[in-house]
Amino acid sequence: MIDTDVRRTFATGIAGFSHVVDSLSAIRYAKVKVIRDEYGIARKFETEGDFPRYGNDDDRADEIAVWLLKTFLHKVKKYHTYRNSEATTSILTITSNVVYGKATGSLPDGRKAGEPLSPGANPSNKAKGGWLQNLNSLSSLDFGYAADGISLTTQVSPRALGKTHDEQVDNLVTILDGYFENGGQHVNLNVMDLSDVYEKIMSGEDVIV
């Protein structure tokens, strides 16, 4: 009763995806100077000029992201895996990005040594794009190269979606429908409603946050 023709997968994961994309973008579109220590090891970078960042719905950065994901998996698949399993990958680190960040040096995108990496496929904090731009950049990725998942963890305030509850729900559904129709598959959405806090502040009440 046991299937002897089992499809086995070998899971891998990518942490700091947006930082790598932004760093490659900085190298391509800006001027990056490597600062080395007395042993010749790169310790930090000086980047001059602007460069497109992943998460801003900029085709120049998004093309690098698409290439990076595809190339990563192709490289992994060149190596033998346990029981000849199929190599897969994901971009959905949620907490490990903090630990990995502590062991990662400075990067050309401006991230300092030891700082947490952006979680999952989230853009870096330096990306100026809003939620819609983030989703557009994310949906440009081919989920076929990340069978284990690609995650964007973000938050939205109901006030930003409309004045009434029905408007807020309709607009949220429209945005998510558009994301999934463009190829997106996974988003962690945290709805942050601070209306009560806002009203207390406006009325002069003391608020503990």
C-alpha cells in the first residue's frame, strides 16, 4: 500500500533576498567602493549615487530579483542531494533573518554589519515604495522557482483603504485579487486599527502605547 515512486524534495531557503537584489543594483547603477581591512577582507562599502531598489515596482530592480531567484535554484540543482531528491527553495524567513543578520557583514545597499535582514521577500527598510509597489515587485517573481513559498509580511490600516467598512473591505479584496491574478501566491497581512488610540489622542486623553 506504500507508493514506491515517491517524489522527494530537498528544501533550501533564501534569507536577505532584498538586500542582495539592492546590492547588485547598487553595483550596476551606482558607484560602490569596497573598504578592506589589513587582511584584505571586505568590511564595508561606500556607495555613491542613486540606484533602483526592489519593492518600488521598478523594472530595473525587479529584473535583478527575477534573475537572482532563477540563478540560485539552478546553482543548487547542480549538487547531489540526499536520495536524489528534487531541490526546492523558499523566500519566507520570518524570524531567522534576525539571527542571520547578526552574522552578516555590511552590504553595498547600505545595510550595516549585524543588522537584521529583511524578513522573507520583504523589501529593505530603505525602499520607499508603498504596499501596492511591494506587491507588484513580489508578483514579478516566478513562483515556479520557489515551490516552498515566497512571503511578504506587511501591515495595512483600514483608514488607508476607505472611509466606510464596506469600502475598506472592497478595496482590500480588489488589491489582493490583483496581486493573485498577477501571479502572487502568499502574503501575510496584519490589519492595524489604531482608530481608538487616535480618537483618544485627539480628545486629549493620556495613551500608553
